Amino acid sequence: MARDDVATRWRRTANSNDGRANEQRNPSLVDSAEEALHIWLAGGRYRQDDRLPPEHEVATMLGVSRGTLRSALRRLEDRGEIVRRQGSGTFVGRSAVPAALGERLERLEPYSSLAERRGLTLSSVDVNIERRAVGAEVGEALGLAPIAPAITLSRTLVANEAPVAVMFDVVHPKVAMPEEDALRDSLQRGQMMLDVLIALGVPVTYARTRVIPSLISPRERAGKLLGVKRTTAVLELEELYYAGRDERVAYSRDLFAPGGLDVTVMRSFESTRPTPIANVRGSRNARDANGPRHRRT
């Protein structure tokens, strides 16, 4: 949870102090509903812009009234975790917890940063820069016609003098790229397309990534560039970079040699329903479920 969110919750709790120590220690029903919804969305079942079930269904799942649910949803809406559209429903906003890959790839940092942490020196050879038609597959990814011309880059990435990946990038025509000599120099020094976009001031916000297991043989061009001696399993990463909310700015397809990149996928249990809060300690529902308390005389 972001520090600002924690501070907001702390201030809300502090401001509601009415001198009763019990209520300071125990979360309110709205607090519990808010936390249950936050954890539910963080599980990853719903993606950004997915529509959530109707309010009455979610309220039933949680075991709270619709009024309590709406108060909790307002807090999530204030933080951007959900978006409520009148007449359409409630939709997932920005991801509460992004998908996680080893090497902290979920942060969308360039491979150059990962290499620096490992003490590796990156460079690129066989750099080719040309302007050509994007073709059907890349055109569909970038929202362009197949015949639309765009800057296309290919190269072999080298780490400590050993080839580790064959890289292919296509940049959307709306991105004003550097002069070819300057671009070539950046790539040869081991810069990634993400480095170039950031240096240009493109407000990259996220990327959609596909991890694809592949086979290459010594007869293929990629196999020759990576120096494989026999048919070998490799890792292919296909990425589509976005600026702002949904503006596509670049397409990338990278083929990594064995040992070129270690990828770990973190999998969390995916709940189809938010956890009911009826038995949360301190909630009104919990007190109701336990029945009225009788004062001992």
C-alpha cells in the first residue's frame, strides 16, 4: 500500500477519535469493507477497466449493507482503484498490485538497469535501423494499417562479450525519434528502447508482456546470432508499451538465449469473491453474530 494511502487512513482514524479506546483499536465496518475490497482487487482476477459485479452482489459477498459498501467504494474511488460510471457500473481503475516477475520486472525498468545491478556490461552489435511497413501483426498491436511506415530496429544484445538476446523493436510513427546516428550510438552502448523513450520524454506508464517459450536451431538467423550449437529452448518476450492510459507507443519482441534472462513468475491465490467481513473482530456484524452482550450483575 502506498505511503500516502497509509497516511490518509491514519488521519481518518485519528480524526474520528471520540475518546473511546475500544473504537480506536477496532476498525469500523466501512474500514473492514474497504480493506476486504482492496485485497480482493489486488489478487489480480480483475484487470484495469474490467466491470465488477453489481453493488447488491458485492454487498452480499461481504455481508454488509449497500450503504456501507458505497462508503467503502468511495474511498477506493478517491484513490483511483475503481471508477464508477453512472448508468454503466463500477470498473477497476489502476491496478492495486501489478503482476510481479523476478528481477523486479514488474516495475517496467530497462534491462540496462537489471544488468547494472548484476555488474554486467551491455552493448549491441548488428544494429539495423530502417523505416518500413509495419506488417499485419505489428500493425494490429500498434493500431496501424499494415502498410503504415515506422522506424524498425533490430540488434543483438551482448553482455560481457557474450550474445544474450536478439531484439526487434517498432516505434509508433507519432513518436519523434532521434537522428539515426544518435539512435545507433545509444543502442550500441547497450541502451534499450525503453531507455530511448524515457530520454525523449515519452510518458511511458506500463507495458503488456507475453512470455513465450520457443525453440531455435543453429540454421536460423537468430540461432546463428546467439551462437547455439543445436536446437535449443529459448525465452521470447513480446511487449507493447503504453503512454498515459492506453496510448500505444512501441512494440518489442526479444529472444533470449539460455541463461540470458531469469524470469520468475509470482502467483497469488485468486479469489472469486471478496472475503466476508461478518466475522472481523470489532465489526458490528461480528457483535451481532455473537448476540447481545448481557451485563453481569
